[in-house]
Amino acid sequence: MIGQLHSVVIDAPDAHALAGFYAGLLGMEISKGGPGDDWVVLTGAGYRLAFQQAPDLQPPDWPDPGRPQQFHLDVRVADIEEAEPKVLALGARKLPGGGGDFRVYADPVGHPFCLVWDS
């Protein structure tokens, strides 16, 4: 082994606002950074997710291959019918696609993510 994963870092035009979205979605806490900071870190459950200021971000346009997703997060939920209205209230929007055990959404900046569950 050469090293261990330290953070997953997501670009955002407003790093603090997007960190707040993911804090609500994942039940994590902001451990570094605040309004106006260029770098915000969330921690919780042994994971670290960071957000960096990218004012000129060109977000993906799911499912357009001309602006591909680049990456996405799969978020496990116990009950999709309970989780979906909560994630939409946080600022997500539903995207086309999905299957028997997942649904596709975009965060407030446009990064795709999936809610997944055991069917």
C-alpha cells in the first residue's frame, strides 16, 4: 500500500453552501471552514468529505455525454419513499434514470448522486 484515502473533494461555486447540503444529506458536521472560506471539510462516521471553491465550475448535465458526471456518490438509505422528499427539501433535484434499487438526483450545484437501497 502506498497511502490511504484522506478526502474526497468536490468543486463548488460556493463551497460552504454545498457542504451544508451534504451535511444535511449525510448527517456529517462541518469541521473546518465557514462562510466565505475557499475550503470546507465535513467529517462523520469515519469519513471526510471536502469542498473547494471553484467559481467557474461547469457542472455536469446528466445524462448528456458532452458534460459527463465525472464522479458521483451513492448514498444508502433505508426507505426511499421517506428519503426522497427530505433530499429534495435540502435542494436536490431528481434526474432521469434509476432502477429497481436506486434513483438519480443532482445536488444544488449539479453533481449527480444516487440514493440506493436494498430491494
